[in-house]
Amino acid sequence: MNPITIQNIVAATGGSLICGDLETKITAICTDTRKIIPGALFIPLVGENFDAHDFIDTALEGGCVAALSARPCKHTGKAIISVADTKKALGDLATFYRNKFDIPFVAITGSVGKTTVKELTATVLSARYNVLKTAGNFNNEIGLPLTLFHLESTHEAAITEMGMSGFGEIDTLAAIATPDIGIVTNIGLSHIEKLGSQENIYKAKAELFPHIKENGTVIINGDDPILSAHRSEIGRKIVSVGLTPGCDLTAVNISSSPESLTFTVKSALEEVPVTLQIPGEHNVINALLACAAGQILGISLTEAANALSQYRSTDKRLQLINAGNITIINDCYNAAPASVEAALKVLCSHTGRRIAVLGDIKELGTHTEPAHRKIGEQAACFGTDALFTFGENAAFSAESAKAKKMKDVFATNDIETLKSALQSYLKPGDVVLIKGSRAMKLERITEFLTENTIC
């Protein structure tokens, strides 16, 4: 982080200085006293079950040089700035800091694939630029500001991922980032329990568009029917990618294997072969979105293809793990109906016995039962040899798989029972997909199978 002064912070947050020196400089932002960086500003956030104001003294004693506070605070030898709301102040300060950088910003949202598209886009842009990208899943109203504070004068482009669970959240994030390029991966069922319909999910994602600079561009998945139906409402220049005729960037000659994916990316002017060292034909669209962002920023398709050939999948996302005598497809970071379908297709591209370990998908509302039942049908129809489910909702998948005459189906709500059942069933040479919503913590199964040899 480039240094800013207490005076900058007071002006950006609309706060008032309780004590301390306006000329004091801060060189980092801290919201967690377990991760104090000397010279940082401590911002105490308030949650349902915690209030970090209780740790202001700890932060200042541990090396922070200043703190914000939304409650009465005693005078200290360091700077204290009074604000009405510390979370809002975090966003206001991030907006101030972001505006110090005249570099292209890319914002990525969508129901599924955001993180993969972020990683692929960062890979493409890194062919020419020094890129800052959202770390992990820092894609909410706390994570995005904290990402922006990592901007330094050496950065030449920034990529921010934007998640949401309801209306108003993308609006808040996009107002902070004010991107030059927006990417929307798709409109699926994620968070439909709260938003009620896919049309409402689109409206929540569309909060991004007014914040894209007037001369900016929105890149959309042209194969997504909802995005295509609302194309005329976006209000910015549009670039579409997909397999649908008429898209600005498309792909032909698609071929996939259990470990890789090849295709030819095609624009109006050129065709370039691409090889990705990740499985899954759904990643063709993800790569096209990244290539489109690169083109807008002056990176040729050839440069993009060369960069993408170096990409490797991130942890817990279709990650292949050789665990002794079995192969694990570790895809347990999160789940939505579309991503489970894609993962099952990857599983069934493998040879050997194909075993799916599927946990509940959360936040589907009235779609919960039909979505899980469809997944069970897909598992059976795609050629999965066995299905193990974990959770009350995933049990619907088990029922549907049995109805489709899948022979080996096991359902449980107990993690230890699941471990035992898998250990008894698995044989050398098996391929095991592990997939479920974040709340199901199915990495416990990945860790168990990695640590225990299957004989």
C-alpha cells in the first residue's frame, strides 16, 4: 500500500480526529488483531457476534499507528478518528485510495465461475501488465476494499471479483471499484432462495453496469439466455463470447480430456489454438471471457493463448490429486447446480470407476428439491458408477439416482459415517469427485482420503 496520511483518512471518511497528528502516515489497513502490520490503520468492524472495538487498544499496542472508532474512545498517544460506521468508512477509504490509480480495472460477477474467470483473466493480462487481483474469495463489502489497499504504484491493472447474496451489494462494490471493464459469467440459481427468481438475480448482478465508466465495456456470456435477453438494457459497449453464432468471440474444434482442454478461439479477424491444463468444456466460456478482456486492453489472441497455456487450476476447484491408489477431483470449494453438472461431466471423462461424493447445495429456496433431484438423474445418465451424498438436500440426489437404476448409492448426514463408507467401498484405480457447498466442508473428505491409503 502506498502511504496515506491521517488527514487523507479524515477527509475520505468524513470523520473527526479525536487525538493524534494529521500528518501521521499509515502504510497498511488492518481489521484483525491477529494479523497486525506495523504502521497500519486499525478498522474495528462489527458483526452479529463480535465487536472489534474491544480490541482497539490491542491493535495500537501491537503496532498499528491509528484506529477508526464508531464508539466513544479514550485518548491515546496515537491517532483515533471518530466515524459513524466503521464498515462504511472502510468502503469510503477504499474509494479514495482506488481513485489514486489511473489504471484499468476489471470487475467480474456472475452466478458461477467468477473465481476461475478472475484467475484466467489475471493470467491473460499478466502477459503485458503487472496485475493486482482479488485474493481468494475476498469479493464482498469487506474483502473488496481490503484487496484495493494492496494497490501499489507498480501495478498496471486490477481485477476485482464481486459476489452478492441480495440486492444492493454489487451496487456498493461497483461504486467503490468504478471499473473500466465488467464481466458477467452467467445467471444461474445461486442465491435464488433470497432473491426469488433468476430475473431478480440478473437485476442484482446488473447493479454493476451503471458504475462502469461511460467509455467502458461489458463482456457477457452470449450463450446465457437471460443476459442475451437483457442486452439492450446494459447501457455500455458490449462484447459477447460463446458458442452461439453471432458472438464477438467464439470457439471451435473443442476437445477435452480428463486433464486438459483444447479449442480454437475465433474472432472476426483471426483464429488461434488454445490449450488449457484444466478439464471441463465449461471452461471454454471462462477462457473466452478472459481473452475478450485481454483484447480490450491490447493483448492479442496469440499472446492470450500463450499465457493461458501456463495456467493451472486453483485449490479446491477441479483440482486433480493423486492420493495413493486413487485419483481425487477436489472441487469442494463451493457448488451450484450448473457447476455440479459440469463437475460430473469431468468425472465421467475419466476411465476407471467414477464415484461422486456430493454435498448439499445451499440457498436454492423452492428450487432445492428439484435441483438436487436433477443432479441425481445427471449422475446416473452421465455414467457415474457410484454416488455418495452428504446432507438432507443431497439425499434427494440419491433418491433420483436410485430411481434411474444406479446400483451403488449411499446417503448420510454424518461425516464419520461417510468416511467409513467410502473407505470400505473404494478400490485402487477409482476416481472420486468431491463437490458441495462451502457450508458442507467437504474438504474433510479430501483430507481423509489423501491421508488414508485405499487398498
